[in-house]
Amino acid sequence: MPSERKTLKVFEIWKGEVDLTTGNLFWKIVLFTLPVMLSSLLQLLYTTADLFVVGAYGGGPYPMAGVGNNGSLINLMVNTFVAVSVGANVVVARYKGEKDKDKALKAMNAGMLIAVILGLVVGISGYFLAGPVLRAMGTKDEIMPYALAYLKIYFLGLPFLMIFNFGSAILRALGDSKRPLVALFACGVINIGLNFLFVLTFQMNHDTLGVEAVAWTTVISEFLEAGLTMFFLMDKRYGFVRFSLKHFTLDRHELYEVLRNGIPAGVETLIFSISNVVIQAAANRFLSASAVAGNTASDNLEGYIFVVLEAFAVAVSSVAAQNYGANKKENLRKTLLYSFSIITGLGLLMDIRYGSAFVQADSKYKGDEKLFTNTYTVAITDPIMNDTISVYSGLSAEKQAAIKTAFKAAVKDGSKDDVTTAAGLIYQIYSHTGYVDAKDADYDSARDMYRWTLAHSSK
């Protein structure tokens, strides 16, 4: 009988919304974060599927380079706004930990309103600004028609993508990481099926038709994802709270709380993502079109590593926020310890597999034998600051100073080669060997590189 109870505790995470403050916390973190990481991988597979179909059947390397040229720009926007959705995740999860349904519902409403507004504003403005932005990035003339066609259509689906991402963040905050995965898997299968249907069966594989076809299948899939997510949020059978248009109310305080928690995360992600846009602009300026396609393939594979690590961090924030709201300090300590251990193992595993994945990746892309041999280092810049340790803006100055002191002390605790020490864990996860206070001027080298790239790309 005791063994049955243990099994139920371990696998109860698959039942729907789960209380992340009780039971076996280690297994709850593992089983709760797994669907989140799989969901992020499936989202990335959308782009990979588009690249594969376009590269293999939709016209060759130029259309593929056109689709891939948009990757860093799309990731910059999407990752930034997904990071903003962490604000809704943290606030709703905290209120669930406090068992405060009224505030959780108000925070949910605020999060979904932000999703709709951001999606519409960025989607509409991006549709009309796609051309100037691509020209500013130095997109080559031979791939410009493909890049522009794909990007304009992609922007039309951005409101649906925002609804899905914010809705998924709220579901995870409530302890449900399974149903967003279900939605993504179902729509991912539809996306891949429509890709082949449009490009192969309907022969949409000449001029820009192949690119437009895969772009529209992505928009259709995002629309279905958004619909499924809203259904899950409004489902009466489940839920600590549920969304209702009929009873929708906006609370300014909760709107402020969501933005206060989400904007810092969005800005941090924006700073990190800008470097990828700079790299893509440099590739457009100095490389041939086929080499741009090679850079696209490499960048796409690299994205799998970062998306898994980022997804794990987002998922763990739900666990931490629920326990923070429930005032379970011991669980917070365990969450930190378990998370460091799990992410270290994931990082080591992916480090081993990434090299072999890149060597084998050329079998996925056809049409240009120089695709990978033309991928090489463009230039080496001055050191660019891209790792930031940031804290919740609502913390007191005293607590912020204490966290800063703790990180500086932890990195000196033991050896970077000993993973049983704080210094070893930090080095394994981040490759950090020390911390200093950051200044705005520390990012001047990144700004200089960005301005230099834009200036030379326009010539």
C-alpha cells in the first residue's frame, strides 16, 4: 500500500492542475518541467519544419535562407514577449500559493489583456515595417523576396502566438504544464501535414509560393493553439480559477503587478537576443546567400540548447512562486538545490549531443553542397556583456544587496571544478567564475557593434 501512495504522488502531475507546494518536490519539478521543455522544443520544430520543407521541396537554398534570415528577428520579438508573460506566470502562481482566487483571476485577466494588446500592436506594426527592418539588417537582394513574404505573413499570426504563450504561462502558474503540450503537439502535427500538403500536393513550390505556404501553415497552427488554450482556460471541469469574457474585469493593481514582474524579464531577454540580430545582420553583409543558409542551419540547431534551458527556468519559476505565496521557505531552498542539479545534468548532456547533431544536420537540408562548408567566423568583437543576474524589482534595497552579496560569495565557495560546491555548480551552469556590479557603459561595445553593422549593411 505505501508503494501505491508513492506512485500516485509521483504521477499526479499528469492529472491537470497540481499543487506544487506539497508532496515529493523533486519529482514534481522533474515531471512538471518536462512538458514545458517539450512544448518549447515543439515550437522550435515549427521553424525547423518550415526550413526543411522549403529547403528540400520549396525552391532550394535561397527560399531557405529567406526563411532563416528572419529567425533572429522573430526570436528577439517572441522571446522578449514570452519573457514578459513570466510576469503573469509569477503573479498568478503566487496567488495560487496564497489560495487567493479573486486576485488570481484578476491577474489572469490582466495577463490576457496584455497578450492581446501586444500581439495586435506588434503584429500590425511589424507587417508594415517588415521591409524597412529587413533592409536595415542588410538582407541580400536574392533572398529579400522570400524573407519579406515569410515575415509579413508571420506577423499576421503574432496575436494568436501571444495568446497561446500568455495562456500557457497562466496554465503553468496554476500547476498545469500538460495541456499546453497537448495543444502544441496536436497543432504541430497539423502544421507539418499542411506544409507537405501545400508545397507538394498543391505544387506551391515556385517563386515565393513555397515560403508563403509554410508561413500560412504556421499562422493556421498558431490560431488553433490559441483557440485550444482559451478553451482550457475557460473549461469549467478544471481550474483553481477560469477565464470568462462575460465576467471579465480589469484591475489596475494586478495589471501593474504583472507588468512590474514581466518587463524586467523582457528587457533582459531583449538585450541577450539583440546579439543574434547583430550576428544575422553581419552574416547578411559579409556572406553569400548559400552561406547565410548555412548560418541558418547552425543557428537553428543551437536554438534547441537554449530553448530547453530557458524553458526549464520558466517552469521552475512557477514552482518557486507557488511556494513563495504559500510561505514555504524550505521548499524554496529545495527548489533552488534541485533546479541547479537538474539543469547541470541537462547542460552536460546537450553539450555532448550538440556536436554530433551539427555534423549530421546537413542530411536535413538539400539543394546546395556548400551549405555547411561556407559557414565560418565573420569577425570577433570586443567582449560583449550578455549575462545578467537580476532580481524581482519589488524587493527591498536591503534584500537586493543581500542577493548580490550571496552570488559574489557563492562563486568563491569552493572550486569551479568541484560540482559539489557552489562555485562548481555556478560554473557548470553558467561558466561564471566571478561577478561584478554592472554599469550602463558596460554594454557600449554591443551598441557600437550594432551601429557599425547597420552602417555597413546599408552600403
